[in-house]
Amino acid sequence: MEKTAAKPGDYVEVHLTKLIYEGILLESPENEKGTVLLKLDSGYNIGFNKKDILKIVLMKKAREKEKGEFEVKKNPEKKNVAMIITGGTIASVLDTKTGGVHPLQKPEDFFRFYPELFEKVNVAKIEIPFMKSSEDMDFKDWQKIAKTTVELLNDNNIQGVIITHGTDTLHYTSSALSFFIKDLNKPVILTYSQRSIDRASSDANLNLQCSALAAISDIAEVSLVGHGTSNDDFCYSMPGTKVRKLHTSRRDAFKVVNDKPFAKIFPDKIERISEWKIRNKNKAKLDAKFEEKVALVKIYPGQNPDILDYYSKKGYKGIVLELTGLGHAPTKKSRNSWTLKLKEIQKKGIVVCATSQCIFGKVDPLVYSNGREILATGVIYLEDMLSETAFVKLGWVLGHEEWKKNKKIVKEKMLENIAGEFNKRLEE
Ligand code: ASP
């Protein structure tokens, strides 16, 4: 192998006899000095035997870490936004020793990687309630984010709030904020990246630039802003209760389900797609009560309903059942009918709601007799609501002691369109 100027962290081409691989050069482990490790754009690590490599061509040096404290510069001609950084890939860098991605040591370093953000707005306030991957979050984290967001929304100096977050459970958080914040007055934008910021193919920059524009727009909604396609051309602003992660790795991982995005957002312009609530003089309020004892259960063929005994014994107060098709579970002809058990647990006071595992479309229990049988047990069918949104909403509704006492009120609340979770105009 020819000598190379490339160092771990640099973007390189590895030339073999017939193939060329591109990626970030990683440090070779101590005991494997004969190996060259590369992080491919796909995220996978690949190892080569040094003997097989003709040459390593340096394509792009790794971003040098600037020395000293980083100062967030303010420009009086630009509007002020606030940022809440919570962790996830968007606040992570590649560890060239392991090839894994880990959170930034100093979250403020975030701004070194995204100077483009300051071309549009002043980041006047930065809050870092915690730094974690989104799969490690739960309702207590949603409550922390919501509380911080409400404080920032009621600061007259701030035009909008941008929250950066991991992708895995981002749509749960966007739902939670949609229910937890009442009388919303300004934009609340959640954004992410699928590739860490130091990767050549990072999607963070476009997402942040579009988020900045959305945060100073008049879209007073909780929305998720992210890539509209797998190219780096535009983002969508998507309603917080109607969005879902639908791809494990693509930049445009999030899609609106059963509804439309609010807008198409380019780094320098916003194109309206549907209606949104506009910026106003309300005072945002926090209503973040949550009943922890709620579960989301997916039905599969032949599933035994005894699983419901577990939830009942453990003191669960509510269950969202993700049913098959239009809203079915094993009934009459099944060896494991759910009908009796559903009746039994609802009699004990557990609230049971139903969504569809189809993702697109809405549940309709009246089409088949099996659906009618489940409906007759008292299950609340949630139309076109996403299962994740239904789970968050049920926890939020049952978190209100004054509603929880009365099954009728719980049902009314679950079927009331509180934060855009139902789309009454859904076409067939
Ligand atoms: N597992 C990570 C998370 O959800 C992935 C990401 O950040 O995109 O935090």
C-alpha cells in the first residue's frame, strides 16, 4: 500500500485492484494494525487487509476542532430563536476508535458544526435538559422538554423554539408536545439527523436551516421538520400527531400518515401545502399530566389474550391495541378468542382503545362481524389515529384524575380532535 496523508476521521477513497470504497477512515485497533477500517456512507464499518489496498486517497480532511470557548454571535437584524438540545445523532459525532457514534462531549460544540444556522437566526437561548438517545426517553423526558418549551414560548424575546432529538421515538415526543402544550402561540419545531454531523452525507444541515426558517414563520404548530426526499433539496413541516418514522436509515425517514404536511420548506422559502394555526398573542400553558400505566399491544395471529391478565395484575389503567386490518383481533373461529378477556378487563376499569397496524387508513369495526364483536365489548375505536399518538394521548387523558374517574369522559376525550390527531377529511 502506498503511503497516505489521510488520518483517522478524514474522508477517503480506498482503492483496491478492482473496487474503490469511500468513507471515513477509522483508527485500526491495537491488535489489528494490518487492517484498515472504513466507515461507509451507509453507516456500516468495513475492514480491509492492508496487503489488498493499492492506495488511500485523501478526499476531505476531518473538521478541525476549534480551540477555546465557542461564542454564539448575535446579530440584531436577525430574529431570535431558542434551541433545546436533547441528544440523538444530530448531537453526536463519530468515534474514530470504535466506528460507533457517541454524544458530543460538550453539547455547545453543536454550534461549531452548524454555522449555517446563524445565517438565518440568532440562537438567543440554548437549553440542554439532558443528552440521550431517544430510545432511552420516556414520558418524564417529554414533560421536561414541554416545560422548557413553554417557558421559552412565553419569553417575548423568542420567536420560536427548535428542539433537536434522536429519530427513533421523535414522533412520540412530537405527539406528547402536541397534547402537553395548550394555547400554543409560536412555532415549536422538532428536528433530527439520520447521519452524525461529521459525516459527509449528514442530513443535519438542511434540516436545521429549514427548521430555523420554520421557527420564525407564522406556523404556530408543533411540527417535525425534516428531509422531504432523500436528496438535500427541501424539507417538510409535518404535524406532530400525524407523523411517523417509516424508514430506518433514509434521510426522509419521517412521513405524514393520513394527512398532509403543513408546508414544503426550502432554506430560503416556505410553500404552503395545508392549513396551519398562526402565531398569536396567547400565553402558552403546560398540561403535561401523564398516566404511566398505559401500554401499546400489537395483535398477531393466534395470540393468546392471557397477556391482558399481566397488564391487569400490574395495575395498568389503559391499553392501546394495535389490531389487524380494519380493527380485528382473534374472535369466533380462533382457538384464542379475545372477546371474553376484553370484556373482563374493561369491567375491571381498564380503558381499551383500538388502532390499526396497517398504519394508513382508518379502523372501521362495523364492516365485519368480528369487528362488531370486539366493538361490543366496549373498545374505543380511534378512527385514523396513529398507534403511537394513541398511546401518548391515552396516557395524557388518563393522567387527568378528573377525566379518569368517568369512562364516558375518557371516551369523549379520546374521540375529540384535540391536537390534529384525527383527519376527518381522510379520503378512502
Ligand atoms: N437511536 C438514535 C435516537 O433515536 C437514532 C437517532 O438519533 O437518529 O436517538
